[in-house]
Amino acid sequence: MFLSWLPENISTYGGEVDSLIWLIYYITLAWFIATVGALLVFVLLFRDRDGWRAAYITGEKLSQVAWILIPTALVLVLDLWIDLRGGDAWAKIKLHVPPKEIQVQVTGKQFNWEILYPGPDDQFGTADDLQIDNELHVPVNKVVAMTLKSKDVIHSLFLPNLRLQQNVIPGREFQAWFQATKTGVFEIPCAELCGFGHSGMIGHLTVHTAEEYSQWVKDQWPSATGAGISP
Amino acid sequence: MTIASEQSSPAFRGKIAMWWLIASEVMVFGGALGSYILARTSGQGWSEEAAHLSTPLATINTFVLLTSSMTMAMAFSAYQHADQRGVKKFLLLTILFGLVFLGIKGSEYASHIMQGTAPWSGSFWAFYYLLTGLHALHVMAGVIVNFILYLSARRGLSTGYRIEIAGLYWHFVDIVWIFLFPLLYLSY
Amino acid sequence: MTHPPSITPTPVSIVHPAHEARGFWRTYVFTIDHKTIAKQYLFLGICMASVGSYLAYVMRWQLAFPDESIPGFGFVGPETYNALITNHGTIMVFFVAMPILLGAFGNFLIPLMIGARDMAFPRLNMLSFWILAVAALVILTSFFVPAGGASAGWTGYAPLSARAEYTGVHWGINLWLLAHALEFVSFLVGGVNFLTTVITMRAPGMTFFRLPLVIWQLLTASIIFLLSVGPLIAAAVMLLMDRILNTSFFVPEGGGDPLLWEHLFWFFGHPEVYVVLLPGLGAVMEVLAVFSRKPIFGYRWIIYSTIAIGFLSFIVWAHHMFVNGINPRLVMPFSITTILISVPMSLIIFSMILTLWKGSIRLATPMLWALGFMVMFILGGLTGIVLGSAPANIQLHGTYFVVAHFHTVLLSVVIFGGFTGLYFWFPKMFGRMMNESLGKLHFLLTLIFFNLTFFPMHAVGLAGMPRRIANPLQYESLTAVQPLNVYITMSAVGLIVAQLPFLINFFWSIAAGRKAESNPWQAATLEWSAPSPPPHDNWGDTIPTVYRGPYEYSLPDVREDYIPQDRVHPSRSTWKAE
């Protein structure tokens, strides 16, 4: 219901993120209902009225303290469950990186995403490198590896549909990866305040079918044979 | 029945206040020093820059400050023995040593700047000026406080417990230097 | 041995010489009386809250109607929008939340609740306030310098904040840093004052475990602040050096590291939210006890949990940096500590709820605010869990979900907790009663508009709207949430307008409210033994002696409904049903 506001997930690991959000949502919803429910019930049940005197309960006796210790222990157990699930998901996304099939470099600068494609030779630093601002083209179902950099200030590459977000920091390089499961065009906002052009610093991710992608490659590098990039 | 009084003396209050102040100052210098150590261990070329510092001058300064801590402690001891002349003498010595420290530091800065190594000359220099500058400001504040106490001692008034609290602060400033000296001057 | 009830042992007290009338300036402006200083902090907080709310109004109107001129402001360009958000955050945290919850509540309550005549260092106390007032002036001035006010976010990330050319703002950010330096000094000195006072000036018989919980919360908050602000002070000096001396602490081209700023900032930034939280929580605890006529459940457990929260708050800071490029192997430890902080916090919440069990609950205005706090704080705290889980954080960092979360928790503390304390202690502060009907209206309107404003923001964040953007219409993916943005803006205006009943009630009651007796709420803590308002030295000739804990309500074999902390003996009789 609430979580239907999440943008469409087109990422292989997006499911991990989403199911973790769902788990936490249900746990926290249950706690909310239980605690606020108890609160409201107590307020209704124990309004002051003639002849009723409050009970002097300090919570010093163990039988009384148990009423807070047991729920707190339950909180701890559920916390640990959330952490273990989170650890698994984090490892899948950040530590167990699959071998790359496509690579690009993305450099944030005030106020564009400079996307550098290695070209048909799949090497950076050669003559067929091509920089296209704000347009990230990838084929569907291929592992895309991105090297993330910044030319000036901190920006944040945010692909909501891929459940991917990574700050780009000048002076450092980060690696990120994704594998898109659906074709389409998706927005890439900048998610870290980067100056007066932060609002409107938008790129677009275009996920092509295999054929469309080959066509796009042919259009960008007309003289290339297409060897080195598998369609 | 007796009821223990939770009340306390102004001296006790002053000491508690000074210890908490020192605790927060430890975090200030700790933050700055920690940043320096992390930046230095992941950077290059810091040792070459550090070699431009004058270790002999800083060693003298270290002794100056250590001695000033001793004279400060002796001033407090004189106060405890109601020795007003001793209080005046040792406070004055402490102030003088503090001024010598600042003088040597100032001459170091002057010679650095004339050689062209200013705060903007590189990462090492930025941290050097940050750490020693912050420290020097604290030394200055201590000198001023000690001077105020000295003036009141000269007028024949007892400094009261304030000399102990000022002593705590002064020792803290000395200890910060004990960390700064090897980390800046002796590590290459 | 029984003492005749009319004789109380005379404790040692430091009796200040009687203060004659000292003229307007010494009484109201350069006062050293903690009660007047508390009111100065309160008025400063209320004034700055108007400024901060105005900035929020302009921001929200711009978000709802991006290309239009904002009534009462004009057109908002992109640089202006960044200055609005930056100063809204800075002002609300450092010039509203902290002055009211720490400056006003702390200064007013500490001496009165521990049985002292004033703070340990009254003149330093006055200095603390005036330094903060100057800091407030500095930040207000920063709006009017060329290129306008600071615009790198309240978080001031480098290198955006480190080089003027990245923002186009030169003096605005320098003044912002100066204002921070001044307010750090103000709160540092204030915190030392609070700690020394509580440690050394408690009345005879007031042991640590007889202190009201709000004092424990203020104590812990002061310690947290004192120990966490240091690295940010160092960082602020470094940032100022980067801007003015062209050093490169945080600028990579000169060998610096932007992440260093983030670590130093958040090392303070996270404990700081607990510095704000704890006093508000304490005020609510006091009110829950008084208006349930019951002791707070689990007094010692709450204290131990508060201390645990204090410790844990120092080791969670990098949960603000999960996607900022820190080592991925560092992330899970911080995620674990972050989620674990919910353990002591939930213990405290359970204790507070259980305080209501078998109570005799009176729904006066302060109690309504306290219950409102409970509901809103539980909601806000629970949304923190999903943010604290690193993989979930990937999707929600930098979006309006974060904005919704921190406003829900912060405002539940500052607004609901703050008004709990204000309505409760108003009679003691000003010697008059506030109007109950206006108070209940204020509560109801605030509760409604608060939820209408911030609850939908969670959805906006889930949909992927980034923070700090000036124009949602630039994003095709956000067209679906724009109606929500308009709706939130209207509710925010409602929330601001809902404060009018309070302002009217507050100022009118100070001038012409019904005169208050010394203990209108029949509360047991020490401040209610003093007259309303207390005289300059709080207690007259003899400071009270404390014989019991702070929550002796509804004792089973005693006739009275409650026993004040400084009463020697209760009268003994079996309580009979009327």
C-alpha cells in the first residue's frame, strides 16, 4: 500500500532492497499498532474518575520490570533479524560483484553527468572513447560496471528504478554495478546538493533491447565493426 | 537524623567545571589531531615538508612549557602555604615562560612564511598551522588568565582556589603540546 | 524517632545578600538570574522560530508552485532556494531547538528542581546567552551580505562549502561559520554550567537517584554535547581556513579529503540529535507522572537506558554516510549499532507507556501534548529503522523520506515535547495560568496539521524525490507526486497558522492570565515548593531538604494524593473510598 509509491524496480538486486524494506515496514507497523494501541487503550481505561485512585507501581519489582524487559528483548531479536537480512543484501550488492559485461565511466560535474563510453575496443583512454552528457545507454540483462568520479563537488548518482545510489566524490573513484531487467527510459536525478544547478541536474538511463543496443552502438561508432562488444 | 549535605564549596565547583571544559577541549584537539594522523598516513611527501621545521627550537619550547608547568605547580603550592611572595614570583615566571613560548612560536611562523611555507602551501603546512595555531591561542588565553591572577596577587589579595583551576588549564595546554611536538616535529 | 511535622532541620545554605531593585537593564537585560536568562532563551527561540518558519513557508510554496512569485517574498531563484534550506535547518536546530529545550528548560529547571538558588556560575550563564544572541544576529546578517546567505546545506559538505566559487557565496558562508563558532562556545559554557550545578549544588538529601528524570536527561544531553562538539569545532576552523586562507583540508586538488569533513560533522551531528531529544523526552516524562498520578515506571531502568543511548549515540554517525563512499565493510558495523540504539530507546518508550497503566489520567493541556509526543515520536523513531538498514538506505538516502523522518522525530521533540514543558511550567515561570481552551485548540490543530504535512512526505520520498531540489516539475518521474507536494505545502501553512492560538495565549496570559498558586498541578518535584514565580533567590531563607524521590503519587497507605520531595513525613492513615 504505502510501498506502492516505490518506483518500478528494474534491477536484479532491487528485489533484495525491496523485500528488506517490506520486512522492516511490517515489523515497524506491528510495533506502531501495539504501542500506540496500548497507549490509547490505557488513556481510555484509566481516565480519572471519582473513587478511582492510581496504583503506586514503581517498576522496581522484577515482576513489574519484566513488562518492559520482555518487549525490549523482542525488539533486540527483531533488530538482529533485520541486521542479518541487511547484511546479506548488502553483501550481494556491494561485495559480491559479478563480472562486468559493459563498462562506463560516469563523472559528475556542476551540473551534468559526463558519461564516457569506451567504444568498440572496450578500453578507456583510446581514440574511440566517446563522452555523451547525461545519456546512459545500456543493453538489457547485461551487467554494467560503472566507475564513478567527480570533477568538482560531491554529487550523487541516483537511479531509483535500479535501487542504486552512490555519491561521487572529487579525488576518489568508486565502482558500482547494475543489471537492468526491463527496457525503457528512466530519470537519473542528482541526490546530493551540489550548487545552484542541483535542481534540474538530470540524466537519463536508456535500457535497450539487444537489437536496439547494437543499432545504437552502430550509430555512435559508424566506422567500427562491432567486435569487442557482444550484442 | 543526619542528612548529608550535597552542597559544596566554590573551589570544588570550579574544579568540576574545569575538568569538563578540559574534556571538551580534548575532543577539539583530538578531532584535529586525529584528522592530521589519518591524513598523514594516507598522504605522500609529508615527511619532506616536516623536515623544514626547526626541531631544536621546538625542543626548547617543549622545555619552556614543561618548566612553566612546574612553576605553575609551585605557585599553587605557595598559595597552599599562604606564601604570597611565592605566589607572585611563580605566577610571574609562568607568565614569562608562556610569553617565551609564544615568542619562539611567532619567530618560527615568521621564518616559515619568509621561506614561502604558508598555510596554503600544502596539506602538511595546513595541519601544522591549524594545530600549533589552535594551541597557541590556548596558550595566550592561559597567559591572560595567569596575568589576571598575578595582578590580584600583586595587590595583596589571595588568588583563592582560582590558582588551582588555572593550573589545571595550564597543565592541559602543556599536555597538548606534548602530543603535538612528536607528531609534528619528530615523525619522519 | 518522629519529629514534630512543623520542625525541619535547617540545612547549610549559602544565602546570597538580598537583591534590591536593580533597574531595568540589570533585571531584564544583563541579568544573572537563571530564571530570567531562561526566559531570554525562550524569547530568542520563539523569535528565531518565526524566522525559520517563514523560510519553511517560502521553500514549501516554491515547491508547490515552482515558477511563481511567492506571496510575501518574491521569486525564488536556484541560489536563493539553497540559502533557504540551509538557513532553515541551521536556525531551527541551533537557534530554536537548543535554546528552548536546553537554554530555557535547562536554565529554568535545574536550580529549582535540585534545590539550588541559581546556577554554579551565574555570570557565565549570562555570557552564554548573550554570545548566542550575537550568533543569532550574525546569522541573520548573513542573509543581507552580497551573494546572500550560506547555501551549502546545514550539513555544509565540502568541497561545495570550501571554495566560494562552487556556491558563488563568499561572506554568507563565512558568517554562517562564525555564527556556529559563537553558538558552540555559548552551549559549551552553558553545558559546563549545567553539569557543575547538578553535580555540586543539589540540596541536602537530593541524591542522584532522587533527581527528577528531566534533570537526568539534561545532564546526559550536556555531557553528550560537551564530548561531541569538539571535532566539529576543529572542522569549522579547518573549513574557515579552506575558505579564507586557501588551505585544502577538504579540497582534493590541494591534497585534502571531502570525506574528512563528513566524518567530523556527523561525529557531532548524530549525538547532537540526542542532545535535542533528551530534554524534550524528560519534560514529557515529568508530565506523564504528574497527570497519571503515578510514579514513572522503571525510574532506574530509564536512567540506565539514557546513559546507554548516550554511549551508543557516539558510534552510529556513519549511518548518514552509507552511500557516501565509505568502505563498504565499515557500513554493516554502523548499521548494527544504529539499529541497536532502538533497544534502550524502546525500553524508555515502554516504560513511559506503562506509566499510564492503572493511572488516574487527567487530560489537561500539558498531558495532551505529552501523549501527542508519544505517538509522533514512536512514528518518527520507527521510520528511522528502515533508514538505519544500509541496503534500504541506498534507496531512501537523500530523498524526502529522510526529510519526513527527521522532521517527525525532531518536531515531536521540539514542538510536542517543547509545548509539553511550556504549558506545564508556564505557571511557575510567569506566575499565571494559560487558557486551557486555547491550549487544547492549539494542540488539536498542531496534531492534525503536523501529520497532514509530514506523513505524506514519506510517500514522496519513497517515490524518489530528492532533497534540496527547488523545482519538482523539472523531473518527469515526479509528476505523480506533485499533487502531494501542493497538499503538503497547504498543510504546512496550516501548521504555521496553528501556532497563532499559542502565541495569543502565551503573551496574553503573561500579561493578564489568572494568577497561579505555587502548585497548580499538585506535582511532587521541588520546583513546585517555591512560589509562582519564585523570588530571585528561589527559596527565601532556607533551601529545602529532600526526603524522598520525585514521583511519590498515590502512595497506598497515605491519605494525601502526593507527597512533595521536601515534606518530612506523610500523615499516616488508611485511604478510604469516599
